[in-house]
Amino acid sequence: MIIKARNLSKVYNQNSEAEFFGIKDVSLEIEKGELIAIVGPSGAGKTTLFNMLGTLDTPTFGQLEIKDKNILSMDYNEKSKLRNEVIGFIFQQFRLIPTLSALDNALLPLLVSESGIDLPKKEKVIQLFYKYGLKNQLNKYPSQLSGGEQQRVAIIRALVNEPDIILADEPTGSLDSKMSAFVFDTLQRIHEEDGKTVIYITHNMNLVKKASRIIKIEDGSVILDETCGY
């Protein structure tokens, strides 16, 4: 079991008249190597759940374990270290630094890791640019890249520390249908070839159908959790 959540709840504006639940009593067990789509209407709690599973936010109630580690007992530095080593993040808006080249953007997680950047690691990242069709974009800035190219740089950045888990929040939401298919094929390739656990939020039903498991959220609660083929 790579992720185990028990009765996770996130309360906003707690103890006030405006109190509401972002998620409520969510329990999940996620095995290594799953390809999971999280779906639901806007405001359902998908991003709140994403932030909880990625340790970007702290639940108000409940328990969370990632790789058998109790996340709620960790301090800020311990959670930061776990995020950098175990989880790779991909966001809808890419979040690339405009003043850095594509290669330097991808190298950022190594820069903040304990081991740092050495030549073999840098060469390995460069090979990822070749693998994902970006060999001519290494030294270009984000403004010189298409949306699909920027998202592939973001995917490489998520992979550089060889994480066990990839969390993607609407990774194709800013792309056209052709580029969306290309980016998702890249994620699927990561899942199949590298055995990564890939969890992605999407409104794209074509991408939902390709998941091995679908989790549907409404009003902060899981209303559907089913395994399927793809």
C-alpha cells in the first residue's frame, strides 16, 4: 500500500457560521502502480483531496500514511523532504520559472534535494528531454515553448528525483485535444514503463476512460470508487 487515508476531512472557517468541509470522511487505499482518475464537478473537493494526498495541506481530521509513514506526525521539513523524494507534481498552469531555461526548470527538484546536482544526474535529465521529444528545447525559455512543450518540461521536472507517485492536477486542462492526448500518452507511458503510481484530476472524459481506477468526488465525499480496464 503506497497511500492509505482514513476519514480525511478538511474544514474551512472552522467554528464560524461560514464553516464548510472541503472534503469529509474520505478513506482510500492506493496500491503501487495504479493509474487513477479523480473526477467530479467544480467545487466538489478534488483539489482539496489532491493537496491532502500531496501533503501540500494538512487535514483537519483523519489519518494519512504514505509509504507507511505517518504524515500527520511529520514536521514541515520532514514533509518537504518526503514531497521532494516521493511525489512528483504536475499542474495545469505548468508553474515554470520564466527566467530559467527548460533544462534549469527541470533540474530544480535536484537543486533542493540533499544529494544536489552532479554531472551523471544532469545527463540523465537531458536524456529525458530526448525521450519526450524536447531535445531541441533544452536551452529555450518557457515563453519560447508551446503549451504542450511546457507541460512536458513540467512532467520531466516531476520525474527527476525518481518519485514513486505522480500527482497531476488537470494536466491537460490548458491544452488542445491533440496536445492533451500527447501529454496523457506521456503520463501513461510513465505509468506502464516505469511503474509509477499516477493520480490525476481531470474533466476530460476521454482521459477518465483510460484510467485503471476512477474515484468520483461530490460535495467533499467519495461517491464512486471503481476499478476498470483501459
